[in-house]
Amino acid sequence: MADHSPDTKEMPAEGEFAALMEASLAERGGEIHVGDRITGPVIAVTETTLVVDTGTKLDGVADKAEFLDETGQLTVSEGDEVTLYVVSVRGDEVALSKALTGQGGAEALREAFESGIPVEGKVTASRKGGFDVEIVHRRAFCPVSQIDLAFTDNPEAHVGQTYQFAIITFERDGKNIVVSRRKLLEQERIESELRFLETVSPGDVVPAIISRLVPFGAFAEVAPGLEGLIHLSELSWSRAEKAEDAVAVGEAVTVKVLAFDRDKKGRPRISLSIKQAGADPWDSVDGQFTVGDKVEGKVVRLADFGAFVEIAPGIEGLIHVSEMSHVRRVAKPSDVVSPGDVVTVSVKDIDLSKRRIALSLKEASGDPWLAVAETFPLGSTVSGVVENRQQFGIFINLAPGVTGLLPASKLRDALEPATYEKLKIGDTASVVVSEIDTDKRKMTLSPVGGQKERETDDWKRFVKKEKAAAPTGGMGLLGEMLQEALAKKKK
């Protein structure tokens, strides 16, 4: 086939399509002609055919094979609505079909061209300016602008696909055939729009299929060829940073129609919402959460004053920065949590009128000071890690959230003061718990071998020395001291 520059027939404008559609609807109940597009219910299914109500005195008959899937299962049943074309009218017999397929010669294609009957074609290759399409064993050309409603930035995606096409040029006995898929899609979209606007109003809830994702939301097909926009903020009750966080292309969803509008070219603009099609999750908060509950949630965003945590789809609570830790003073939320973290929190307060829930991370984890007296008894020797050093003493961490102070004034009481004076941050040290003030969350520590222990050790060394020096059978200095003490007690 010779190369084609698109010497195609002028495409009907959108308004003309609408007029044609209205004329077609007005003719229902009248005569049927080859090429008419018929939409009606299946009224009977026989062994080989489907009988369709054409809206006139004559019923149409379609080949059942056109409605079988790859496994041989019938895809429609009685009562289902189908859209077909009249391919022939002979007396009282009206033959219907999705498109002209299979066998046929130039005359069949000419009839399809003149009658406006679609033909089934397979895209065999892409080339400059368009695509090669095989229809009824003949090669046709489809300009790139006529392969789809939207601009095609990946031509190879269409190669190998089978579509229905309208013949828009038929010349030289079929040696020059130009086809358009867009013409049928436009016609289908306009018919869908008319039916949709006639039957659906703002506020209605309808099924839809996600057709494409964009930075500001997602488009969903609410009728064949007719899309509406779901803004990013309307995709889910949960916060979605990107459309793909909430939906996927091809996903079946239920949407609420928010508004109808038209752009400057008269094309329909439909605003949709997924989240408004379902119940408001805040309506069930009163029975779902109570103050004191411990719940698990995901950190969704950070602010200077705290972190927002989603504890149920569409339900966010705030962990104020002051509620983040018993263990340390938190300057900024990012020091403790990050977006995406899963945390366990305690519900502190619920204000349904303002849709606010206060959460606490530190209450959920528990206050380590509540059990300090039992965990670190007075006088016990414990080990800890040097957390900080100041001129007035050394801060030693004994457990998460529990830090004590070893005052510099107590270091001289140590048996070996140099051991403590050499301590660096991160070193491990042994200390004695000498004072605890739970209310003020303060603990005073002493070095191991403080003043009392030092006096005991001096006495033991003295006794040992005296035993070694005492003569055999004698009392020695220790005996004399004991006798003197007894004499004083008798007086």
C-alpha cells in the first residue's frame, strides 16, 4: 500500500457528534438502517445467537461468538445492555455486530466505509506519522493522532493490539484505506457523556475505574471514554502525598460525583471523590478510642511542635514534643521519630468537636522513675555509663531514662579518686546509690569505697597488722585497748 499523508475526511466536530447522537435517539422506534449504532438489552440467548431489543419493532440478532472470552465463557446474559452496529437489514432480519471482522472483500469494506460500520483491525507496526493496521486481510493506515483520544508518547505500546476502527478514507478499490480509532472513541465518549448526564447528578455515588495518575490526583473512568478527576485531597481519608499512595491504575473504586463543568472547548469536567463516597471515619471515633487506650499508629508528618500519627484510616492524632520521652528533653520531633515509623502511643485526650486527638509516646512506654527505688535500692552498688561531665560532678546513666549525679565533692572519699577523675563520656563506672528523690527525678551517687567503707578498711588493716606483731601468748596493743575499754564500761 502506498504511503499515506492523511488525506482523510474531515472529522465531525464534537457538537456534530452530539447532534448525531440526539438524532439517533429520536429515531428509536422508527426505521433501522445499516450502520446505525444500537444500544439495548439482551432479551434472549440461544445456542448460537443473542437477541437484542433495538428499540424498534424489529429485534436484532448478533453472533454469540462475539461475546465469548478466551476461555469460551459468555460475557453477557439476559438483561445486560450491549452496544452494536447494524451490519445488514434483510426484510424482518436485523444483523448486529460489534464490528466488521473476518472474511470480506473490498465491497464489504466499502459498505462499512459508506455505512459507518466499524471494522476490527490489528496494529502490525508503527512508522513515521502513524501505524500499519490489518483489517479483513488488507493493510490500512492509521495516523498517529487517530490511534487514541490522548497524545501517544509510546507508539510501540499499540503494536500488536486489536482495536475497532472507523474507515475514514476508502480509495482506489481499497488500495488506499485510512482508519481512525479516535473517531469511535470520541463517539463513544459523547454517547457516554449524554447518558451519564441524563442519569447521574452531583451527590450520586457511582462505580469507576482508575485510568491514569497525575501529580495532582487521579483520573477515573465513570463511563466508556468519560473520565472524571479525583483530586489528591479526595483520594483517601488517609493523607496521601502521591496518587500512587492511595490508588493504582486499573483499580475499581466507588466515587461520589462532586460537580459537573465544561472547559473552554466545551469538553466535560467532572469532579469526583473517593473518600466522600464512604463514611467519615471521625463519626466512629467516639466508640473506637477512649482516653488511656494504647494504640499502634504510623507517623505521617512532623511539625516544629510535634508529630502527627495516623491511628486509623483518616484519623490522625498529635504527639506534642513534650510527650515524646521520659528519658530526655526533646528539642525537635525528628530527634525521636521519622515519617513512616510505626509507634505505640497512649490516647491522652479526644476533642470530637475540633477533630483533635492528643497522644503520648512517653506514657505508652512507661515512666522508668516509678520503679527506681525498687530497681536501685539505697546503698546498692550499681554500674552505669558516663553520660556527661561537669565541673560540679559526673552524670552516670544507670538505665534508660534514669541518670544519677556523682558530685565532685564526693570524689575525694573514693579509695582511688584518680579512677573517677579519669572517666570519659561513654566509660563504665561502678557507684553506690546514696540518695533518691523520685518526685524531682534526682539520684545522688557515691564512689565505691566512700568514707564509711574507707574507715572499715583502715580498721581491718590495723587489726591484721596487730595480730602479726603480737608476741606469743601476749595480748598485744589490741588486747590492751580492749581491756581499757572494758574497764571504762565497768565504771
